[in-house]
Amino acid sequence: MKSPQKSFIAVFAFLAMTSAFADAESSEAQSVKASSELTIISLAPHLTEWVYSLGLEQHLVAVSDYSDYPSEATSLPRVADYQGADIAAIVALQPTIVLAWDGGNKPQDIHKLKTLGIKVFSSRIVNLSDIASELIKLGKLTGKETAATRLAHQFQADISALEQQYDVAPRKSVFYYSWTAPLMTIGPNAWPNKLLNVCGAKTAFEDSPVDYPQVSVKEVLTKQPTALIAASKSTPEELANFWAPHRDFLQAPLVTVNPDITSRFSLRLINELKNLCSGIN
């Protein structure tokens, strides 16, 4: 288990981080908050969720494809998909701010919006802690700093609690996959592996040089993972049937997680992480 001293240091560091953001509030943020009518466009599903988490949904006028949570978001116009953002449609809506995902949206689209004079909040998520810090940044830009800080602190506290609960060594080796045709898993730097780490686990293919390698069933059997993690919406029967022919050689239990949650930088990750950790352990 992590020592109380380490836990205190982690909390202190996070509080210091949020204080630094408060001291560094920009004039651009102030101008957005001062707008008489805030108009928001989201270009990623997790950013759409953040808008609702902050209680700003009345200002949201358009979203990206797959923005399906909460259900109210599905009724809003779509202005972005995997092919890119519809710049003309965005400009026509005259947004006060566009929320973009650095790493998910095309850099040229973000650049184009900025050159047109549109304020862009570009969020970059690498680690779980980034969800909290980026949410606070968005709160500052939109006049929801208090709500954002409260949500961010709770999220960070919940993550820390799970890390302490499942702080084991060595980490359990598990096989995480999203589909079977082809059978693909995750490498050590892939986002889902960071979720596994919270649960005291790691990908069975931590030696992979790529984030999402294609593997064979034989390789999985050779690894002998302690659990099979299916990030899938397939039925339990369908998932079980795939592994049925190999059960004489692999006894690992099958755990299912919702890919719409584990693949997004959402505050809903907490409950899904609890389910994941419980299934693994």
C-alpha cells in the first residue's frame, strides 16, 4: 500500500497545480467569460461530456459524431467526424469558443479555426491526471472555475483511492482487447494500459513496440494472462464462445468493460474503473 506521506505529497502536488492555473489565468480567458452570450461547439465526445458536467449545456450549439452522452447531446447538430471538422458550419454558428481535442482532431482544422479568429480550447490528454487539470482550464475559460475545481479534485481523489487499494507488486498480467477479427490488444503506452495500471494490472503484451498490436490466439495462450478484458458491446455469450475452444489451456476469467467509457477522457471513467479493478482482482 502507498504510505500516508506519499498520499499527502500527491494531494499537495495536485492542489499546487490547480493553484498555479488560477494564478496563470489569461486575458483571453477573461474575455471569454465576459462574453454576454457564451456559445460553445465541441469537437470530441469527451469534451461534450465535460460541457454537461460543468452545467454549460444551454450554451452548447453543436457537437462531434459519437457525442451520445448524455442522451440530450444526440439532438444537437454534428459538425465534426473522423474525416475532420466542418469549418463552414462552425463559422456559421458564430461560436464564442470551440473545444478541440489535441491528438484527436486534425491539427490543420484547429489551426484554420484559430486563423479565422475563433477562440479554440485545445485539450491534450496523456495521463489520467490530465483529465482533472484540463477540466479546470475549461472551467476558467467558461466562468465555471468553482464547479470544475470541485469535480477535478473529486476525480483525482477517486483515482488515488483506487491506486492505493490495488497497489500490488508485481502487477497482474491481463489480456485487453476490443475485437477478435483481427484480434488486437494494447502495448505499454496505450491509454487502456494506464487504466489497467490503476487496478494493479498491466497488458500481457508490455513488450510490444506499438500501441495496438495484432496478435494470435496462440500468443495469448502462451502469455497465460490472469484475466481477459473485453472492451466490447458484444453479448457475454458471443465473447465466451470465442474463447470456448481454448478453455482447456486458458482458465483466465472474462471481464467486460464499456468501450464508450474506457476510450474517452470522461468523468464517467471512475465507475467503469471500479468495475474493471473489481473484475481483475
